[in-house]
Amino acid sequence: MSETDQATRCGFVALIGAPNAGKSTLLNQLVGAKISIVSRKVQTTRTQVRGIALSGTAQIIFVDTPGIFAPKRRLDRAMVTSAWGGATDADLIGVLIDVARFDHEENTALFERLAELKQPKFLILNKIDTVPKEKLLEITAKVNERGSFETTFMVAALTGYGVKDILTWLEKRLPLGPWLYPEDQISDAPLRFLAAEITREKMFERLHDELPYRSTVETESWQQKPDGSVRIEQTIYVEREGQRKIVLGEGGQTIKAIGQKARIEIAEAAEAKVHLFLFVKVRENWSDDPERYREMGLEFPKGKA
């Protein structure tokens, strides 16, 4: 069916939840491709990432937002503002809760703020394989008491269990209208941005707790070669020389390993052979620089850091 046919449906669905609830993993499953950074570290999604899924005659545009948490620094405030902005602009809001942490204070603050949003909401209980089945019904009832939800889904985003049910429901629930994106497009994020996010994820995976959140990756150049391959230069920005040494590793081994893993995934996303060159630079207090926020698609918050 063509995207101009009025029987089609199209709409925006914001995915919102506490850090590490599994939003990025769920988004990648819904879209059927990796478009959002996934890490064991919390707060790794910094800006809104849109993933586009097709189900029947519906085009569903998911907005993966940064986790909702109590902001302490300027960068934190920008991320939380971005998250609520994503929810405010959506047709529907999917509220994602980690069932093992349903009663934690991070979710209490989330439910209080959700009450202010007028959009219809549906509940997604994630990681259901981490709690006994007999507890699930009890948790479902308690969470539903804290908000008004049209329906509840139980999923295990890591394995994809239950994810198809969400798509099938949304297929009928979204407003009638033409598709906004071509049929084969899975994200509105430019490849340069996705490439930087992939490298940032590989950096988190390799370094775990050695490197603080105050590091970022920017794709400085993207050059298409005559043979169809792509030459990419990226810069990893850190705030101190000690952090730079950690990223480089002894004899450059760490940066080499990060680059090798990132190159494979970037090549998959770009559908081309990739030559990736990584550089590490110290830029003190980059998290107070408005230009860095623009690069990440965030609004620079005024006031103290």
C-alpha cells in the first residue's frame, strides 16, 4: 500500500523511563536494527533518537529519550529537558519500567511528572524474566495504580519477547495520515551522528567505570572514496590528560581495540567499507561549552553548571 493512501497511519511515540530501564534496547528491537546506544552504564542516551518502524499500514516513529533522573550538572539538566521535550511532542507516550526496580524513587518522580502530560499513555513492563511470574501480576497492579494507562505490555527487550505485541497495538492506535519517511528509512539521525554514538558505546564497553560521563565523540569528517568506501575521522573529547591516557591505553592498544569494534558496526550502518581514524583530545570543561551541546542536539541550559 502506498504511503499516500489515506488508510495509512503515522505518529510519534515517545519512550520514557528512568535510566537503564532498557529504552535503547527496546527501541533497537522495535525498529529491527541498532540505532541507539546500549550500555550497562546509566544515562548513556543523551539526546532524542528517532527510530522508524513499519507495522501493517502504520509508520511508527519512536523517540528514544534520555533517562529521567535528578539532574546535578548542566549536561544532566540538558538531557532531562530533552527527555520531557520528546514526551511533550509525541502522539502517545510509552512508559518503560524495569519490573525489578518498579518501586524505586526514580520512578516515583517520573509518575508525578507524567500526570502533567495530557497525551495518552501505555505501560511497558520490561525485564520480566528477572522476577518470579507470581510477582508480575502484583507489580502490574501496583504500577497501574500510579498512572492512567490505556494498556500494559510485558516484555523482555533484550531477547525481543513481547515486542511485536507493542507494534501490533500501535498499528491500530496511531492517527490516520500519510507516512512521513520513506519506506526503507529506519532513523532520522544522520549517519555521522550514529557513527559517533557507536564509537561512544564501544568506549563505554571497553572502559566501564574508568571513564566518567564527561566524554563525548564527534565525527569530524566523512569522506566518500572513489571505490565506494568511507574515510571517517572522529575525535573523542575528554576533560583531563589522565582521561586521555586511559582512552589511548598502553602503546595505543585501548584506542585501537575501540576503533576496531566501532569500525565493524559503522560499516554495517553505512553499508560500506569503512576506514576509521580516532583521535583523543583534551578539552577542559567541554560540558560547559554551548557548541558541544549543539553537536549533541541538546539545548544549552542557562545558569550554573
